[in-house]
Amino acid sequence: ARVQEFPDSFKFVGTYEKIKDQIGNAVAPLMATYISQQLKGVTFGDLFAGCGGLSCGLEMGSKKSIWAIERSIDYARTYKVNQPKSLVVTKDIRELNPKDFEKVDIIVGGPPCQGFSLSGKRFKDDPRNELYKEFVRFVDILKPKEFLLENVPQIQEAKEEIVNEFTKVGYKVETMLVKGEDIGMRQHRHRFFFIGRYGNN
């Protein structure tokens, strides 16, 4: 967890193996704190929240978690322990109505996007990207001032299509590749970020 830049105050819940999975799949908090400098808003909702690495880093960057959605109960328990004031929902996101959630300045998250291919298959036509479309759905309905979508660097293969999806619902999108070694991390971990701003924000 320290190599992943989690603060020592962060508490993990679960068995040794489950905690290893939570740490390995998390966004490094230091990386999230770094990217938080690009965001003007304060309050946020976290989709596909995991154990809360992204939220932890954003809060260290003076943001505030209001609610989170994480299907895995094990991951959600760790999130709730570290964000006791945040509403944590453990249902499948496809069964949820965005209008049931409080409006926030920023929607953040890292939806699974395994469906892009270097062989040329169109990203938006792959059925595995249904969850990515849920991120777009929440942003479209709740209309936050900003959104932050993160994923592995290979997602750049689908960058144009992703930007187009958010442009259609009113967002201007910037992208950024962040390299851990460039921001003081002990890992050579790279993540790709989409930062969207609604209208003239």
C-alpha cells in the first residue's frame, strides 16, 4: 500500500488476498492528488469506486466525496471505512437511476473498458463497454460541472470515440497521460485521464 502511495491512515477491510486485490486495482492516491489540480469543483461522486484510492487522493487535494457506487461488497466496505460520511451504494450501476443521487461538482471514476482492440474493432460496438456507457449516462443526466475518467494508457486507442461521446452531451474534453515516475511515485505506473467541463465552465 505504501508503494501505491496510500497514507498509513488508510484502512483496508478483508482477507489478505482481497486486500492485495484492492491495492493492486486501485488508482494511486498520489496520482489522484496530482490530477485534482486540474479540477475546479469541490464535491464529487465516484463511479466504479473500488476501495477508494481515487477518492483518497482527491480528498488529499481538497475535494470532498459525497457518494460512491461500487458493486463489490469487499471493496465497498474498505471505501466506507475510509469515507464514513459518504453514501456508498453496492448495487449494479445499470440498475440505478442517476436522479436518485445528489448533484455534485464532479463525477469521477474508472469504468472497465476491456473492449477496445489494437486490431481495429470499434470501441463503441463492443458489448463489454456497457459499463463505460453507464459513466456517460450518469454524466449526461446529472450534468456536473466537470468529470474525470481514468483508465489504462491503452484506452488512448479509443480516445477519439470517447471524446465524441462526451462532446455529444455537452462537454469539452481534455486528455492527459500521467506517469508515476514524473510525479514522485515509487512505481512506473501510467494512467490516462479524460477531463471534461460542461459548457463554458
